[in-house]
Amino acid sequence: MLTSERIPSYFTSKFPDGTPTHALYAAFLTNGNAEDLEEFNAWRKTWPSRQDFEDSMPILWSESLRNYLPPSISSHWHSIQSRDKLHEHEKLFLFDARPGATRRSK
């Protein structure tokens, strides 16, 4: 089992103190010395390839392909109003929807 103590010090010394353990694991398993990673080869062969990620993750698609995505996941969704621009009746609705909220009379 991989633990932070099993990551060689020559590798961990390249990172600042306080680096999260999962960041060390990810860095080591993707960039560690081939000899140190040999025992993990069977497991690593099950990982998706870079091409798998490029084919399935819109964040890695070209801009021309991302334009075909719905606005909610393409980062082109500008139709949501900020709360500053809401009408008074919309603000009251949002206030009333909060747990424990009570409407103040005017």
C-alpha cells in the first residue's frame, strides 16, 4: 500500500512543507522514478490514458468543440441575474425560501 512514508525523500524534498498528501501521491505516481513505480505498474495500467481524458472531458476540448456545449457547462452562461439586479418581488421570494425566514412587514 502506498503511504506518504513510502514516497522517497529525494522526491518529497522537492515540495514545500504542508503539501497535501494526495498532491504528493498524485505527483509521485505520475512523475516518480520508473524504478520506484515498478510495483504499481499493474495498477497504473488500469488508469485512463491522456487520450481518454481528452475524448471525455470538455475542459480539454478545443474552443470550437466547447461552443457546442450547453451554456451551463460551457462557461458561456451569462443569463443568471446577480442579486443586485433582482426585482423586489424576486428578492422577497428568495428571502421566504430560506429556512427559518420570516417576512418583515413594510
